[in-house]
Amino acid sequence: MLTYDPFRIFSSLMDSALSGLSGTSEFSSKDGTFRVVYVQAAAPFPDYQKTATWIKDIKALCNEAISGSGVELGFTGEPAFVAEISTDMQGDMMTSAPITLALISLIFWICYGRFLPLLGLLLMLQLIFLLTLGTAGLALNELTIAGVGFASVMIGLSVDYGYFIYQSSLTHSGTARSLQSNSLQSIVWTAGTTAAAFFALNFSSLPGLSQLGNMVGIGVCIGALVMLGLYAPLVLKFRKPLAAPKTSRLDAVVTSDRFARVGMWITLGMVFLLLGSLVFKGLPDSDFSAATFRPRKSESHAALSKLYNRLQDDRGFLSLIVSGKKESEVWERLSRAEDALQAAKANGTARHFLSPLPLWPELTHQKTNLAEIKTLSLQSPRLKSTLLDNGFTEDAFALASSFFA
């Protein structure tokens, strides 16, 4: 600031206005061992991948610059958050969907031990995902990373219709049309209620959650159509001879009397255990903070927390806006506000406050200072030459020149 105000015309007023603060700034901690550099990109980022690349380049430059110096770096701000969350979500998508498909395959193989029906089921699930993306592209203006990121939910719901159709086909002796007709009512009711629950997320105030509901709701509806229209005729082509088993390999286990007895005791035990924990331990705590939207491990949030701890923490600040029809009216209201804030500080309600009152124009003060300023303004050429002779540029005199004028 002194670069543009070497005579401290404005800076002296700022010193007075800031006198109640702790001595930190948005650039440096009070002890000088924590400093912030604000970096702005030269152009807007077209997508999250460009953002992540830019952040990576910035980190490489900075790490090279501080190599061996003992300085620790942290990166925060919107680009850092976007790069971190988006790349993490991309990684989640690349792991969750394949894991879901692998588990589906494992369960199907344990139950039926058939390769071709399983292969057809997996192809149907991939087709459902692609058709859902295409439908979303037509119906929605844009997709958030959260909307696309939960593809495994859609896959896990749509596969149920495929399992149902395949199990029905094992005991079905008619045509594909009759299999579709027999399965239609159950699948339509199941898909309808599930899709309705997810479409209800459109009432959410969070765009990502609304899009998640739309994506899964659309996927469930398309999944029902694909399984009925394509998978049902396909599985009939994979039927084994009449001597082949007509049930799942696990049917004999889950329908046995022993399984029912053991399951009953396990269920009763769970009921008493969980109800007991609810009585003695109480309801789980609720967390309504913004922390629930953060990744489990976030370097950006860790850096932001350090910034809040070491610099001025503005999360507890309240902005007060004072307006009026003319300058004198604002001055009067600012004065009353400052008196109230001084009283709040005295009784401990407020720790400190920052007031623009020292900077606000006031007619009486202006008239009192006019003679002094006029004397100074006559020395304007000498003051300017003094700055130039001491290594300042003409820009350094711009504020003083405006002030004298």
C-alpha cells in the first residue's frame, strides 16, 4: 500500500481503523512465519481436468522453488477444491462401478454357475448405463460430478430385474412374449416405486443430490425396459435341457428348516441388541456442518484450516451495511453503530470490529482540514519531485495528486 501512498495520507487512517484487530492480515501471520500467496489463473478453466492440470503445474513450480529450504506448502481455494474433489470422484467411479459388476458376477455365478446368461446380464447393465447418460444428455442441461459418480447405485438396482427374469425363465416353458408378460407387473411396480423415491430428490436444495436422483430414477426406468425388452428374449436362448436344475444353487440352503430356525434366532438377537443399544446409548449424533461434504482426506481443507488458525478467522464475522440518502446521514448512522459496537466490545458480546468511520467524508472535518490541505497542495510539485528523486514512479503520486485536487 505504501507503494501508492508513500506520504501515508490514506495509510494513517487505515492504521486507526485497524487498531482494534489482532495484527494479522490476509497475507501474513502476526509472527511472520505463515504467509499466503494469492494466485489467479490467466484464463477460465473449461473443465475439471484443466483445473487439475493447472494445480499440478503450480505445485511443481512451487515445490521446485522451495526445495531444501524447510518451507512447508499448502494449496487451497476453489481450483484446488475442484481438482481434488473431481479427481477423487473420478477415481471412485473407476473403482465402484467395476467392483459392483464384479460382486454381481460373483453372486450370479454362485447361484447359477452359467457363463452366457451372466455375460448377457453384464452387457445389459453397460447398455443401461449408456442409455441413461444419453437420456440425461437430452433431458438435463448439465451433469454434476455427483450425478454421474453414483453409477453403481443405478447398476445395483437394475440388476435385480435381470435376476428376477432369469430365475423366472428357469421354470418358464412358453415364449419370450409370455415371459415378458409374466414378469411385467412385478418389475413395473418395483421400478416405479424405486424411481419415484429417487425422483423425489428433485425437491432437494442441493443440485448434486437432485441430479443423483434424476440419474438413478432414469436408470431404473431404462433398466426395467432393457431387461424386459432385450434380456428376457435373450435368456430363453440360454436354457439348458429339461433335466437341468430349475432353481438357484442356494435355494436348498435358504429354504431349509434349519436355516429358518437359525435365522429366527439371529434376527431376534439383532432386534434385542440394537434396541438395547438405542435405549442405553441413545440416538447417534447428528452432524449438519459443511464437513459432511468434504472428502475423508483433503489437503485443500487442511490448508484452509491452517489459514484460518494462523490468519484472521473471518468465519465469526458479521457484515453490517449502513446506507443513507446523503453522506451526512450515513455518517450519523455510522457513528451510532460505532457507539453500539464499542458497548458490545466493552461487555464482551463482540471481540473486535472494523469500522469505516475514519474513512467516511464528514463536512465539518473537511472544512477544518481545508486550510491545511491547501497549504500542502501548493507544495505538490516539490512533493512529486521528492518521490521521483527517491526511486518512486509517477504512479506513487496519483493518490496524493487526487487528494490535493
